[in-house]
Amino acid sequence: MSGRKNLQSNSTVRWMCAIVFITFSFLWLYGFQSDVLAAAQHVVSDGRTEYHPLLGAMLITVLLQVLQLLVYTVFRLINRGHALTYFPSMLALALISAINTDIRQTYAWGFWWILIPLVLIGWVGACLVVRYIQNVEPDKGTKVFFSRPMWINMLVLFLMMVMVAAISNTNAVFHYRMKAESCLLNGDFEGALDAGWESLESDADLQMIRMYAMARRGELGERLFHYPIVAPSSAMLPTSGESRFVRYPVDSLYHAFRARPARLMLPSTYLRLVSGISGNSRLSGSSGSFGLSRDYELCGLLIDRRLDDFVSLLLSFSTSGDSLDTARLPLHYREALTLYNHLRRHPVLIYRNPVMEEDYRNLQELERKYPDATERKGKVEDWYGQTYYYYYNYAK
């Protein structure tokens, strides 16, 4: 009877370990690493093959489970030590996910090339010790799901999951960027903007992707400062080499502008060259949009805090300064003009909007309430963190 109970306990432990591993592996690959793995395969294959998230997660998980079965056949670890047979599979899963944030180098295993053999030697030693113990001290528990062997195995699997997370690339901005590019490839510009929406972290590449997605929706002047701006205007297009795509074809971006640069150049230079090309004057979207290239030019000047140049360029886009329809300008343009009129004694463009004036007045009152600079910045960020006012005065 005791032997039958031990056999039942061992079988249950094995099944539970398999269920936990398969669930974790699939969710890790499909739900968290799919866009990163797709980028890695794109780079490794030089764009000739594409990674399918669902099939890839299923295939890798099956192969890792087969590897575990082979390890189990060799060591025959049961009950308390069974989870150790998943170590090679967990290690392989971690190394597969260790994609370099600088995707051009693909994998960043670094010192793991040295540690892996040592770790595997230590693991083999542990397996031999556990097998010896299980032979001289068999488990006697009969409560299958609440037995000591069950919880020891679950703890070991949990520690292995922590190892996978520690070795894998979990850089948040990198994951946002790969997710956003996947959305661009599917024509989902709003999805690209949703990637990392609540995070304050960003980089030049992610900023470029977001600007392009906003521009394609005709919302660049409406939403640009809803996201963190961490790079100057020289990175807002891939023309200068300061920012770039991994999977999204750059020719698709240049097709939207109707021109491809013949050499590396600053985005401002490129935009001046293409602004007069037919078809670049306007995209469908916000009624206040000036068009793809012109909105990029204006927003580039706002990013660099060049208010006077922004106003001059804005006026040049109208037949005369008096005919500029300021009532239909996008939100950030209106914020910039309000700020400009308050900062310049003799503005070349007089702009008065009752709603914007009230908003700016409230901002000034909020600033006066907090004499401490750090506290003042925090309060202004809480209320005005997605405005050009905050970016101009407080953002780095």
C-alpha cells in the first residue's frame, strides 16, 4: 500500500511540475517576449524570415519539455528532487530571452558563456546528491497536493522562474519599442502609441516611433507632449542616424513623406527639402494639422524650445500673418503661442484665447503656492505634466 501511495505521489508531482513549467514557458514567450523574439529573428535572418508569436511559443515550449523528459530519463529524480530536471529547460528559456537591448548584437550572454559550464557542473552534482538521498530516504508523505515534496518542487520551480527573469532582457523601454514597431507593421498606429503609455521612461527610438504614429494619425500637434520627450529634434526622424527602426521598413516612412534622403542629414534639413513636395501638405486627421512635414517642422522647434522660430515658421505657412486661423490650431501649438505671448514683450503674433489664458493663469497661481522648487515641479507635473508649459519650463 505504501509503495502504491508513493507511486501516486510521484506521478502527481511530475504532472504538477509539467503543468507549471508549460504554463510559465508559454506565457513568458507569448505574452512577454514575443515582440522581442520577433525582432531578434528579424535581425538574425536579415529580414528574410518572421517569427510567429503563437507558433513560436508553442514550439519552443514543446522542445523545452522534451529536453526535460530526456534529463528525467537520465537522472530519474522523483518527488522532492523532480523539479531539478527542469533546470536545463529553464536555463535554455532564459538564454533564448537574453536579447541585447542593442539589437544589432542580438544576444547579450556576456559572462554567462563562462558561468554556464560551471552552473551545469554544479547542477549535475546536486542531481547526484538528491538521487542518492531519495534512494536511502524515500518520501513517506501521503497528502499528495499538500505534501512536503510538492511544495519543495514548487519552490524550486519558482526560484528557476526568478532566474529566467534575471537573465532575460526585461528592459521596459526596449519592450515598449518592440511592441510599438509590431503595431506599426500591422498599421495599428494607436496601438503603437498605447505601448508604454503610462510609463515615464523612453528613449530616442521610442520617441521617434511615437511621433511617426501620431503624425500618421494627424495628431502630432495634439499629443506630442503627452509622452516623455527625451531626445532633441535631431532624433525625431531616422535621417540623421540618431534614431532607427528595427523591424519597420524605413522606406515606409519615407514613402509617407514622398521622398527618401540621398545621404544622412538632420531632420530639419530633410523636412525643408520635402515640405514643398505635392502630397506632403496635408494628411487626413486633425483639422488643425498643417500636414506631415510641416507638423514635424513645427514640433521639432517646440522640442528644441525655439519659440521665436516656431512663431516665424507658423506665420510663413499662411498667406499672411493676419489670415492665420489660430482658433483651429492643435493643442500644443495653442499652448506654445500662449506661452510665447507671456514671455515676449513685443510678440510678432498676438494670440489671445480665453480658455488658454485661464489655463495659464491657473498654472501661475499653482506655481506661486509652492516656493520650494522640487515641490513646485512635482505639483505642476501632477496637473500640467502633459502640456507644453511643463515641458518648456521643467522637463530636462
